[in-house]
Amino acid sequence: MQRLLLLGLSGLILAQRVEIRRDSFGTPYIFGVRDADCAYGLAWAHAEDDFGRIQYLMALAQGRLGRLLGKRGAIGDYFAHFTGAFHLARQQYDSLSPALRAILESYAEGLNAYAQAHPQEVVDKALFPVKGEDILRGYIIVLAGMVGVGQALQAVFQGRAESYAFEVQAGSNGIAVSSARSADGHTYLVINPHVPLEGLLRWYEAFLHSEEGWHILGGFFPGAVVPGLGTNPYLGWAMTFNWPDFVDIYRLRMHPKNPRLYWVDGKWDTLQAERVWLHVRLIGRRLEFVHGWPVGGLKRARGPVIPIRQKIERSRFGPIVRTKKGVYALRFAAERFFRAPQQWYEMGKARSFAEFYQALRLQGIPLFNIVYADRQDTIYYLFNALLPERSPGYNWQSVLPGDTTATLWKRYLTIEELPQVLAPKCGVVFSVNNSPFGTTCPEEAPRQADFPPYHGWEWNRHNNRERRLHELIFAKERISWEDFKAIKYDRQYPREGPIGKIWISYATLPDTGAPPLREALGVIRNWDLSGSGRSRAASLLSLAIAYALKKAGLPAYNWLEEGKATFPAQLLWESLRYATQQLYRYYRDIAPPLEKVQALEIKGKRYPFDGLPEQLAPTYAIWDEKRGFLRVIAGDTYIQFVRFLREARYPQVESVLPLGISGKPNSPHYDDQLPLYLKRQCKPMTLNPEEIRARTVCTHVFMRP
């Protein structure tokens, strides 16, 4: 990489070259002398492709979302203050390594440069200039949401504190196979997150290469300065959601006359109070959202802004919420979240399992299962979670007494104290959002009895994908590369498990004389539990089960988990009648093939989609009653297949995004990967800088001091 001497006011200045190159799909490949130079290029490239989502995250990080989205945005701003992110980021910023601070500041500089060069894309001038501290604060706020603080806060406000349980309607796959099981003796890894296709956290793919050793192809969320998952020449890792008990809720014993005093260990303690300002723009139109992202994207801020003063109160147990039922405090590990970008950065720069494991010891990333593989044939699974050591004698999954420091957290569990699997003899580790005690062959899996029972392990259940993986991957002594891909793209449910049970509940309904229902029962009874596009039962049951869940007051997709959905016969008949009527209304068929009913709609055009929820290649869709089709909203949102060849310098990598690299609908790269995705194909990628230069075009060059 080239360094140039430039003549400045104070003499000669050493300038570093930053280069952005793009391939035919628009994927950015960023080359810089320093790691910080790559961060600058990443910010510019990602802003070119999705500046709206980045500005959304910057507004949240600065407490200015209410200026963009009105009342709904102000709720996000309140949450940002509630987490303590403003104080924590300011207090902890200097604790980061100089290298990471340089990355954060260079990324902010890149965003500011892009905003200055493209003022027409700026939705609120108050957002700029962005600072490195803003980026860090964004990590703290987003991670607080990811560990369930928002859910817990909502449960308290709604009077459900005693029944709070962290639930996530999301999923991902991570599978690693070592030479002990691979047919060719190489090491396999699949990185495969599942999130909403067009939601706020839309996956972005980029390659980074610096002369300081940053060399990685990975996936990024908007506003992320380092990849959350990916592959370098030595190793790779996937991440999947996990949801143990991250948040504890305490009920405080308040003074009968002084609302600022609460009782702890036999004496009164004083709440700390902070006044914050929320700014709510009066928007003259109703905003619609899909998974946090406004339909039609962010618009330039218009209308008057109303300042609203709020008070955030904190106890030694955490920030408090006053309700009619009492005063509650929420405790979560926000003071550790500032280490998250540092940890991701060091994970991405690791060159061995030892270095990768050392990065894990930072424990700044509070959640996510990790599935790892490397070119030394090491495979590894970790139930990564920032969990406190909890004392016996209390029901930690209910409301805790807030009048004793016996319920205060003393320390966090170390990495070594978490469920994990290293180099199993059976040659397979995986995570499909399932129980940590079912992530490899049964004889080598962690045992739940070996871990303290106070952390909500049972909230992470054995699920359909886990059972199906066991059916597929342990049925063969050796797995070929082609087998490995076929397993990832499998769209079949296991016979045993929640899906099978709910299918049986429909299939065993008694025969009926009503013609549509009699025909529907025949279709259901003949179902092979497949999510293929040709399946008639798949479309019929998708509507029927969604209706039954709604009527039963259960969240969507709760039928995917063991014992979560059992319906009385009357509701089964009612849901079946609803499904047949809806399908006949739009298709003149009570059970048309899934490929006729389920579609992804992009720019007004519908693309038929197969697949069902909680399959290894999942599709999540909702029934659009006004337009009569199953509208796809989520599924595979980034796929990276990696094969570490034993003697090769670089791994073999293939990847695909469901739509494209750009989040801007007018871009040619908004949906140009969709044809590959629909055919279950990937584009070949490389980590070889020489090959990259040969197959890409330079689009930008920046000179940075």
C-alpha cells in the first residue's frame, strides 16, 4: 500500500492511501495502510450503500431519534438514556485500546466526509459531525436491546414483571465440521444469520485489508466498525442468538413519605436522579415500520420539534421504573458492553484458536452462541453469555427483593464457566438457537447438571432445527462438501418435535362431512413435513397455525418450541376453516401449492418462495389479508460457506445476500443477488488480495494523514 508525502502548512505530511474497490455485485473491498484507514473506507462504502440505516443508528446513539420519527423515536431515545449509555460511553471511552479508538474515530470521520459530500442524503443536520464516542454508545444501546432490557422494561410497565421471560423471534445457523467427519479431510464452516430481510439491522458484506494485519471478509450491521461474523485466512466464526436470563428485576421497598428513599440492609438509601431532554418532532404523517425500519426509508426531518424533560432515576440495583404496582429496578451488564467492538476487532485479527479464545476473555459481547473453525482443523462451540454469579436461595427468574444486597451481583461467570465444546471426536459442533446441551453428538455435549440452575438455560430449548440436524449430519459417517451445503438448504421438519406434534393435532381431527374441511384434512394427513414449493399442506397449515396462535394470544412462531402451543379441537377447526376460506377466496383452491401463495415482494414484483419457519433454510412470512398472499419478511439473510483446505494459504469461500449489497432501492445492487439466492447458489469469493485486485474495479481513493 502506498504512502505519499504531501506538502502541508507545517511542512511534509505522511499520507496514507485508502482504496475502495468493488466487484460486479458491488461488494466493497477496502485496502488501507492502517486498520483505521480501512475503517474510514468502510464508513464511506457502507454510507454509499445504506446511509439511511446508518443515520437511524446514529440518531439512536445521540438521543435524537425523536427528531426523525416523532413519538416512536422519542421512546427509543428514552431507552438509550435508561441504559446509561451516555454516561458509560463517556466514562469508558479512554479505556479502549488506542488502535480501536483510532478505528472508531476514523469511521466517524468517514461518515462525516460522506455527509459533507452528499448533503441531499442527510436526514437531519444535527446528527453531524459524528464522533467516535457516538459509535461506541450505539453499541451499548443496541446490545442492551439485544439482551432483553427493552422486553423487561415493557413487562414492568405492563404489570408483568413476575412473569418476564426473555424471548427472541429470530434465529441463525452456525455449523462446523472437522476432518474427523468431512469426506475430504478438510474443515467446513457455515455462517448463516436469520433476521428480517428489510429490517433495521440489514446485513452488509465487506472485505478489509490493511498492512497492520486486518484481513477479513465478514458481515456488518449498519454503524458497525468491525465485522460481527466472518472469515480471515486463518479462521472463521458464526454467531447465533441465545437468550438466557440476562436481566434481573428487583422490587424496591420505598419510604412511605420520601419518594427518593429506598430500604436496603436495614437503612434508607437515596436514589440518584438525572434530568434528560427528549426531542419529539411533530410529524404530519403516520409512519409504518417493518422490524424497526420505517416503510419507505428515512425522510428528511420536517416540522417543529417539541422538547420534553424526563427524569431517569437509578438505584444500586439499576435504573428504576415507577408503576401502580410498585417501584422496580432493572439490572443488566451495561458497564461491560463498551468492550464489544474491542472484542469483535480482536476476534477478527486472531490467527489461531489461542488468540481467538484470548479475545473471548474480554467478555464485552454479552450474548450470541459462537461456532468456530480454523485451518488447523479446530472446531469449537461456546454459549457466549455475560451472566452474573447468582446466589442460591432466590427465584432468579422472578422478581427479586430489592431490600438486601444479598441479591446484588458480585461477579460475572468466566468464559471457562460457560457451556462449550472443543474439538469433539465426532467432528461436529453447531448452534441453531437451540439448547447449549444439544450442540454436538450427545456423548460429547455439555451436561446441564454441570451448570448452576439460576441462569435460564431452559429458555434456550431443543428445537426443530437441532433435531433435523441430528437426523442429517449424524446419519453419515462422512459428510462431503456437497452434503454440507445440502444440509444448510434443507427444508424439511423432523418427525419428532414441536412441528410433528402440532401436525398430528390437526391430522387426528375426526372425519367431517363438510367438503372443504374434509379435503383439507386429507391434504394435511398426507403432508410429508416438507416446506417445498410444491407442498399444498404447507400453505394451508401456515395460515391455520398463524390464526390459532393469534386467537390463543401466543406470539407468532411459538408453535416451533416444545410444549408452547396446544390448541383445543374447537380452535383447530376454526383455524382450518379460516385458512380454507382465505385460500379459496384468492386462489379458488383450499390448498394451493406454497409457491403460488408465498412470495417476496420487491419493487412491486413477487418472487415465489419456498421454506417454512424454523427449517434449516427458513422462511418467515405473514398473511396479507388485503392482497391475499404470504408476504415473506425474514429468513436467510447472509450465507457464507467456508472450507479450510489443509495446505492452502486461503480458505475457499462462497457467499450470498438475499437481495444485494445496497439498501437503496434505486441502486442496481439493491437486489442483484436475489437470482442466486432463489436458486440456492452463492457467488465465489476470495481472501487473496491479488485475485481481488484482478476481479474488482477501484471506485475511490482517499489520502489520509
